[in-house]
Amino acid sequence: MDLRAFGEAFIAMLENIGIPEGWVLLINWILGALILLVVALLLAIFLIWFERKVAGRVQDRLGPNRVGPWGLIQPFADALKLLTKEAITPDNADRITYNLAPVIAVFHIIMLFAVIPFADRVVGANINVGILYLMAFGALGAMAMLMAGWSSRNKYALLGGFRVVAQLLSYEIPVGLAMLVVVLLSGTMNLNGIAQGQGGLFGLGWYVLALPAVFVMYFVAALAEGERAPFDLLEAESEIVAGYNIEYSAMKFAWFYLAFFLNTWVLSAVAVTLFFGGWQGPGAAQFPILGVIYFFIKVFIMFFVFAWVRATFPRLRIDQMMSFCWKVLVPMGLALFLSVAIVLKLGLPDVATWALLFVVNIVILVVTLKLLGNYTSDLSRTQNKRLFAPELPRL
């Protein structure tokens, strides 16, 4: 059922029992916001447990296993602990900005849930510019973290805020280029339209089959946008204690923790929608509930990959991270964008177009990896020469 139609039916029911129109709209908005907030909170609690279990298995540990069956109640115990802790505000902090930052960090992500198509006609706001909506509201996360780092009046928090500007704003460019390439292929910015355009038996119409290099670029850039290892330089504990959120405690810190996991889930949902058919699957067009099931299965598989990478790879240096963005991902994204535009302009049949797009993507990906390998080899030889060079005689 279309969520918009359900909302209109609910409003009509309230009006029929004599409630004024203004109050009807207010009740509808409040209930919608509460439902979205409760779903997001429960989802985040499950994601925390899930990622901790994945990290435990990857690193040969058990993960949460004491509180409740399989440790399922452990995230609730952690939430209660944070609720009862004292919320401390630094004396010299800019209090308005300091308290507003964690709220923006969470609610800008919850706003993104509105345009994600969970199934055919099961979408909060089926707008025609869903991609632009994602890019616009996604950028608010960098502002929230910068506000937190600056308003805390802490040098480590301020350093984390500076890294926000360097990292998140830089990696928004390859993420945006990956989204625009999908827009070129699908011909629409509507997220539900992009999912509908990837029909086909057993996922033969998924855009990842035609754009594998674009997906790789999106996934790597999404790791940085989600502050996940090996790009978690905003909270590098070994360098800046805890980054932009060092002065936050209790529930204010919990808001940032919540935003971290919800942001990863949204990035996974966007990847599934853009490259893996979204809610598409056998019978999903006729039975929307199947589309919801397919969508969540795909998203949790993608979330598992994000968690796997985080539990496996070590952190990069800040200079390596920035060089990788501007010297590798951005040129790769521009090359993919131009090549896909040229291929689509040729007007070939669909099968030939997809085959040519696949070949072009593989060629660009191989060339990029080859150049990256040559660059890292030259850099390693240079560093080794400096490290093991014989000491020059003193004059």
C-alpha cells in the first residue's frame, strides 16, 4: 500500500469524527515523526548488536553473549547506562551550538529515510529529485560534526572538526559522481524509478552488472562518508583521543553513536537501491511485502560487508586518505562519468550498451588499480631509500 494513500485515509478518518483540520494535520505529523523515530531507534539498537557480533566472529571472539539470549539485551543495557550517566557541558563551550550538534547529526539521517523506497509504492516521499535530496541532507552531517568540534572549545575536538571538512566534503565528490552515473543510465533522479528500472529475473537488470567500477567507487567513498575503517580519521583514538565528540557524554554522546550506525544503514540502503535492484525480486511488484523483505535482506548483506571491512582493515594516515580521494577516486569518477555518457550517446541496443558499459568499467578499474599500484610502489621505494640510506660523513 502507498504510504501517502494510507496517510490521506488516516487524515480523512480523523476529519470524519469532527477534529478540526489544523489539529488533524498536527496529529498526523506527530504520529509520523514518532513512528519514524521509534523505528530508527530500534533499528540502530539491532545494528549495534549485529555489528558487534560480526566483529567478534571476524576477530575470533564471541561478541555480546551474556545479557539475554545471544547477548540481544546488551544494547538495551548500554542505552540505560547512557541514560543514567551525567550529561556534562564544558564551561567555555558555545552551549547552543554544542547542544544542537548531536540533534542535527541524528535527525538529518532520519530525514533520509523519507525518500528510500522499501518496496513498490512503499516510500514516504516519492519525489522526483530523490538523488539531490540525498546529497543535500547527507551534507548536513559534516556541519553537525564541525559544530560539535568547534563549540566544545577543545583542541582535540577542534582537530576532529577540521578533519570533518577535509574528509567528508572531499569524499562527497566521488559519492556524488557515482550517483550521477546511475542517473545517466536510469534517466531519472527518483529513487523508486531507479529501483523499478532494474527489473529482470534473478537480478539480471541490476546496474552493478553494467557499472561494477562505479559500485566499487561508491562503496569505498561510502566507507569514508560513514566514518568507517579504514577511513575513521575523524575519531582516531590513537591520535586525537576521540575526535569531534570528545567533550560529549551520556545521551549527547549516544546521539552521535546512534547517527554512526544509522548513517551506515542508509549508505547500505542507497547502495542497494542504486546498484542491486532495491526492492526488486520475484513477485515483489504484485506483493509489496515481498519487496520489503527483499530490500531488508539486501541491505543487511551490504551492512554485513561494511561491518566486515571495519573489523578487518587498519586505519590509514590522513595524508594517504586525502591523496587517495583526490588522486584516485575523483579522476576515476570523472573518467567513468564521461565514458558512460559517451556510450549512452551512441544509441546502441540495450544488450550492446550494457556489454560496452561493463567493458569500459572494467578497463577503467584495471587502469586505476595499475596506476595506484605503481604509485604506491614508487612511494615505498622512496621511503625505503630515506630509511636505509647510509649516513653521510660529517664535515
